[in-house]
Amino acid sequence: MKSLRKIKHLLLFLSIALANINLFSQTLVKNIEPGSASSNPTSFYPFKNKLVFSAYTSFNGWQFYITDGSSSGTQMLTNIPNTDPNAFLNGGFL
């Protein structure tokens, strides 16, 4: 549990630092919402050398995705029926 707590503190520190200093550029890995609309990816969590996050598409609504940082390695985990469009936001599922 202590190592998980240390990781959380490190991620918090890095997110604050990166929010204030743009050291890294952002790169689109895969466009999961084709067109000009954003999928609004949020709630990023590291998991076994991958990253799990939630994102919105007009076809599937809010869903969980996982990525290894490559286009072919970015996919929806499972299609969860979306009954509440706010369920993933503001402390809903994540």
C-alpha cells in the first residue's frame, strides 16, 4: 500500500508540474472520436505498463479505454451500456 501511495503522490506532483511547465508535447495516439469533436479523455490510471482512461464517443458514450501508447494498442476495454451521460464524470465511475 505504501508503494501505491508513493505512486499517487508522484503522479500528483508530475501533473501539477506539467500543468505549470510545458516540458512534454502531447501527441494523438489514436483518434477514437473521428471528426472534429474531442473524445475528452480523462481519469488516467497506470495499469501494468499501460494506461487506462475514460473517453466519450458519440457512438458509444463514455467508456473505459486502455493504451500501450500505440495506435494499435489503444482500444475500448468493453462496451458498458451508457444510461447516465454524467456517470463517468465528477467522481462517478472513476
